[in-house]
Amino acid sequence: MKSILIICLIYVLMCSHADAQVCPDTATYKQARAVIQDMDRILAPTGIQEAYKTKIGGIDQWLNVRGQDKENPIILFIHGGPAAPLTPEIWQFQRPIEEYFTVVNWDQRGAGKTFGEVDPDSISDSIHIANYVDDAIEVAEHIRSKYHKNKIILMAHSWGTIIGLNAALKRPDLFYSYVGIGQVINTRDNERISFDYALEQAKAHKNTVAINELESIAPYPGDQPITRDRIITARKWAQFYGGLSAYRENSDYYFKAPLLSPDYDDSDRCAIDKGNMYTLGRILPEFLNVDLTGIHSFPIPVVMFMGRHDYTTPTMPTAIWLKKVKAPYKEGVWFERSSHMIPWEEPGKMLVSLLKYVRPLAADSTKRSN
């Protein structure tokens, strides 16, 4: 069975081998999940560990909340995709962060556990960026109220950065700061940079198969429509040469992580691919027109985590944008051994960077402008 798994906003990786599925279940997987579930239990009296659905944007949407101390600042982490929920992967990297923050992961409309809550036809007309932004704001308001916080930290990855950055612009009063990981600034620029990298690497490695496939869609994106098939061809080779996970030809550690997630049952795991495909067909035209280069000022502190080897959402446009934007506080942090998957690739540096650059902003939101 072929399945197309979409990560970080339509930056697509084609998985053509049958064992890439995340639906099958066995006794071995169940036993492994039981071990992970036991390890991940939060037992501290001050802690919080809960998963629940609540009305957001008129439909039931799922939240996963974890932290060792309720008094810690709250991070709302907006996942990538579209419809690539983070909840079934958090067991891989999030636990150390929970010592210093309470982390809320939200399955967006059309994604993961939320996808299973509604008849897909009933929300088909709502799959628009503006609605995701409004959902994020409503989730933030819910979190502030439920957990008695004045403000929260907004953090986003890949596709989620489009939602997060726009939510911060629309309701800056809700957030201490914004953290972008694999930030999307301009989709067409990203596509061009990623393609050029893939072709350069293919030629350097004398990979005739890759060269022929890439040259068949050149110039890319050019003036032709950016179709799903062209995206797959371009992204497949950029990711093969480490543009998704640095120094790796594939990212099975990520795509197969739901098999071991204690937070998802079998139907939730099967819904991941279904949600990907459902959302992709509806959001692609809007995504291809994303251009945030016209944003010259930002109302709250902004921190960008940038993978040096990221050719899924290439980092140079983000670095250029960050240098020019005016904000109360801004910081760009380079992850030298990472590509697009910073939380997985350099979890230690990510934690240290959150503590150094982000956590202080939750106590002091009046930093001087750079």
C-alpha cells in the first residue's frame, strides 16, 4: 500500500513501502506502549497530565496537557502538517521540557484525534488558514481561563508557524512571546530554494535518477502550477539529502513514532494519513500563496529556532525576515546539527534555548527592542 505522509505544511515525503503504515497493531507494540506510558506518567503532586476534547471553532477538538508543575509557564505548541498531529510523537522528546513548562499540544481541525470527532463533510468548507488562526486564538483563550494564566507562550512548527504567527499578530495580548520552529515566510521562495538544493546535491552525488526526475519539473516552481506531483518530486530528493532530518536519507523515527504512542489508539493512528490527505486537497491553494515578507513589525517578542540544514522550510528567508522586522525583542537561534526536525534532532539545545531565551519572557514582557 502506498501512502503519502505530509509533514510541515505540504512538504511531502512519499513512503512507498508497506511497513510505513501506522495503523497495524500487535502484542509487541502494545507491550512497548505500556512501558512508554508508565515512564511518561506524571506523578508529582504539583503536576498535570490530561487529554480531553473541548469545543473550539464550533467542533470538538482535542488537547493534550502535560507538565510537572502547574505554576510553570504554559506553551501552546501548534503542530505542522497540514494535519500532522504532534501528540503521537511527544513521547520522543517532550518530557524534559515538561520540567520547566506545561505543554499543550492541540490536534487541529482535520488532524489526528480531532479528525475522528466529526463527519469530514461537515467541516469541508472550514479548511481555511483564517479558521485555523481563529481556532488557535480560541484554544489560547481556553487555556488561559482553565489554567488561570494571564498569558501563554505560543510555539509553532512548520505549517503551524503560519497559524501561530498570524494568531500572534491578531491577538498579541494573549501571548508572552512567539517561537517559530521551521518558520514559513514565503512558500514559493521555499520551494525554489529546496529544489535548487536537491538538484545541486543530486549532481554532486552523480545521482542520475534524481537528476532526471528533478530536471523533468524544472524550472521549479517556475511559472507552472505547483501541483502535488511536482511537490512530491522536489521534496523527495531534498529530504533524501538531509533536508528534513540532517544527515539522514529518511525520517522513519518520526513517521513510525505513532506505533509506540500511548496517547493514540488504533483508530487515531489510522486517522493520521486520512487527515493528511483530506486537508491537503483543501488547503494547498491557500498555502501556495502564503507570503509573510510584508510583515515589518511584530507586536510581541519573537524567537526563531532555525535548523542549519533545513531544506523543508529553508531557513534563509526566516533569517532575512528576522533581521529586518521590528519587535519588542527578537532572537534567532541556529541549530547547527539540525534540519527541519529540531525538537527531535537537538532536544538538549532546544530545551536550553527555551530556558535561555523564552522562559524569561514569561516573567518580563517589557524587553527592549533590538
